[in-house]
Amino acid sequence: MTSPRPAIVWYREDLRLSDHPALLAAANTQAPVVCLFVLDERTPGVRPLGGAARWWLARSLRALQESLRGRGVSLVLRRGSASTVIASLAREVDAGAVYWNEIAQAPHQRVADQVAAALGGVATHKFPGDLLVAPSQIRNKENRGLRVFTPFWRRVQSLGDPPKPLPAPKKLNGISAIASDALEDWHLEPTRPDWAGGLRENWRPGEATAQARLKAFLAGGIAGYSGDRDRPDREGTSLLSPHLRFGEISPRQVWHAAKFAAAEHPPLSSDIDKFLSELGWREFCRHLLYDVPDLATRNLQPSFDAFPWKHDTKALRAWQRGQTGYPIVDAGMRELWHTGVMHNRVRMVVASFLVKHLLIDWREGEQWFWDTLVDADAGSNPANWQWVAGCGADAAPYFRVFNPILQGEKFDADGVYVRRWVPELKQLPDNLIHQPWTATPLELASAGIELGKNYPRPIIEHKVGRERALAAYASIRNR
Ligand code: FAD
């Protein structure tokens, strides 16, 4: 009896073993399996990863290598154009078939089509894997995706539960001695300078951590989620976003685990529903990206093409470095730089501040987030920036300008979050922590603060910023 020809499993944004339809299907054929990750940084339309996401990718690949090694399979790493690399590996190992999970994004689908074409007669098997529901299942009468979240989410829910997650393969047959790049040679992690200390301190990428985090969150952390999710001073959210971003856990694993927890603990149902609706926002952003591949560059509302953005490098730099003089904004930007994430409420506040108070184009902020977030996502990042800027789908109206002082006082009432990230303000009493410039000279002196020296004065007064933003908006409103 001849043994089956090897099956290649092409890994992309699905760095896990469980609920991996492509891996399971390949394993079920009993053929020897070659797992492959291609670093393809020049694909037209696919955005090269930012610095923080590259760090995550390196660690996540290492975790995947270890899990696969534990099952007798090595992860082959190769660099170059995916179609060339995969076709050449297929010849090298005389592959009988190539398996992969689809990514519902136009440029990724184009690459997958090129791979299939380059493989000639080799069979290809594709599976859905990165969403709860395929974009083709949620269309309006004009065959377009829905642009408003509430009906979108209602429609997703009306389709019932997504298919149950698949188990990891029980057995994998590996092949030995296939040439692979060394992960270190890809230089995904920064060295000179090594700015990733805060990332190492805060994160352990990989499927095992993702599963453990979900389990712990559903076992207790989720109680009170509906209110706590807005509080940057509390640990009230799941912190699953980078794990979801790299597919270390699948959205349907999260969905089913959450539904199970709700059935087991009915008092948690409303918090769990809220949590699932946030997963729904991820889905919504990705469906939007499916329809609008240039979401990161094009205003969804064309009237914003005429918006009078300011080119203010100095203000942009102050924002990036957490030196705006608004404690909640500065705390968020420093949290981002140190940990690679920022609390969702604060993301909204800092984004609004950049776009409205500073009148800086949302694309500048989106790009900075893209480079510094470990969860930088091709759908969620631009969709949320457009939402905050007022130019997106189902967007917050532009005239709703967040007041950074009130946002701080409401969601970080005791200043715990600000004191953590802006330690120079630590000694200020709670009533001044979100507006140090209103302190008397004596209060400032006893807190060890010299405004303009060891903490900046506000780079723009709130009232002035707000009025300027509204005037800029009025200039495009009737176009
Ligand atoms: P939880 O509250 O535990 O939510 C569970 C999951 O739901 C998250 O892991 C995430 O996958 C999803 N989710 C939650 N809120 C949103 C949202 N508003 N939009 C889309 N998905 C959501 N999220 C990213 O994953 N990547 C990004 O690049 C990103 N950029 C953002 C930019 C801006 C300007 C704003 C305002 C929000 C952005 N978000 C982004 C959404 C949100 O801030 C993060 O998903 C959230 O903070 C992650 O923390 P968590 O995993 O603890 O969330």
C-alpha cells in the first residue's frame, strides 16, 4: 500500500491547534502534515505589521512551534511571496494537497487565489475560520453589508449559534528534515533599542494563555462587565484582543464558552450578553473591511474629504508621547507605549482628543495605533477611528466632543489609572488629578509639580478646542 502524499497546512492569522478546521481536515486524511508559516511582507493591499504586532507574532509563532513540536510536527518558517513559497514547498515534499483557513479580507483572498493558481494540479482545501458568520450571509437588498451595528448584530444572532468549535487533532503525523528559517533571523523583536520590556512584562502570547484567560474571565472576571468595561481603573475586561487578532483563539470558541457560562450561571447572563456584543463589534468591523478594503485610508462619509485637518507635527508628537497636559489622555498614550494596548474607553478619549481638539487627521492616529498596538487589527482599528472621527459607519456624531476632564472624572474617579501611568501627578488630590492646571501654586508645590517643567500645561484649552472643532465641522456639513 502506498502511503498518502503529505498535506501542507498554511498558517496565517490562526496560530492555534484547536478549532483549526484546516489542520483537523489535513490530520484526518492520515497523511503526513507539514505546517507552514510564510512571512510575506510585500503583498499588495496587506498592511505590513507594526512594531508591537511583530513582537507578538514572534512570540506567538514560538508558542505554536512548541505546541506542534509536542505532537511531533515542526512548524516550517519561510519568507517571500506566499504563492512562490508554497508552490516550491509543495514540489519539495511532493504534497498531495494544501489546506488553509480563509481570511475574509479582499487582499488575503487574492493571495490565496494566487497560491491556488501557483499550485497547478495540487488540491487545495479552504475553510472559514476567522469570523462567526461569513459576510455573504449578512447582506441588505442591494447585496451590501450592513452599516449599522444594531441591525447587524440582531441579524447575526438570528442565525443561531455558529458551528461548535472543533477539537485539536488527536494525532498528527509529521515529516522530518524540512528546511526552515530560524525565527530569530526574521528579527521580528526589537533589539537596538529593545523597547519591548513592557510587552514582555504584560503578555504571554499563545493559544494556552488565550484559553486560560478566557476560562478565568468567564469563571469570575466577567461579573459586573457591563459597567466595569468602561473603567480603566479596574481589571474589568477580558484582554483577549491580541489573542483574537492572531487567531490563538477563535471567535466561535469565545462564543460557545460564553454561552455555556451563561447557561451555567444565569445571573451572569446580562454581562455575558454585553461581552458577546463586543465580540459582535469585532465581527462588524471585519464585515465592514470585507466590503471596504481601503477602510484605513478612505473616509466612509465622503463629505469628510474636505475636512480642514491641521498639519501640526508638534501637537501630534505631544499626543504620541503622552505630553498633552490632559492626564487621562497622557495616561492612555503611555499605557499604549508601555503595554501595547489601551483600555477601550481611553482609546475613545485619546482618539477624540486628536481628531477634535487637535484637528489632526484620524489617519495619523490610526497609523500610530497600528504601529504600537499588539492587537492592531485591519478591521477594528480603522473602523473605530472612523467611528470616533464621525466619518465612519454608524459613527458617533462629529459634534459630540469628549471632554477629557469629565471623562477622567467619570471613569477614573479616584485617579487610580492616571496615577499609575502619569506618576508625576501621584501626589495631587483626587479633585485635581484630572485638571492639575486648576490647582493653586501651593497645591502644585506640595504635590511636587511645576507645570511646564515636569508636567505640561494643556496644549489647548478644552473650550477653545471644542469650538474650533465645531467650526471645522460646520465648514463641511452642507457639502
Ligand atoms: P473586551 O471588552 O473583553 O471585549 C472582548 C472582545 O471584543 C475584544 O477582545 C475585541 O476582540 C472585541 N471588541 C471589544 N470592543 C471592540 C470594539 N470597539 N471594536 C471592535 N472589537 C471590539 N480592537 C482591536 O482588537 N484592535 C484594534 O486595532 C482596535 N483599535 C481600536 C481603536 C480605537 C480608536 C478604539 C476606540 C477602539 C479600538 N479597538 C480595537 C477596540 C477595543 O478598544 C479593543 O478591542 C478592546 O479594548 C480590547 O480589550 P479586551 O480584549 O479586554 O476587550
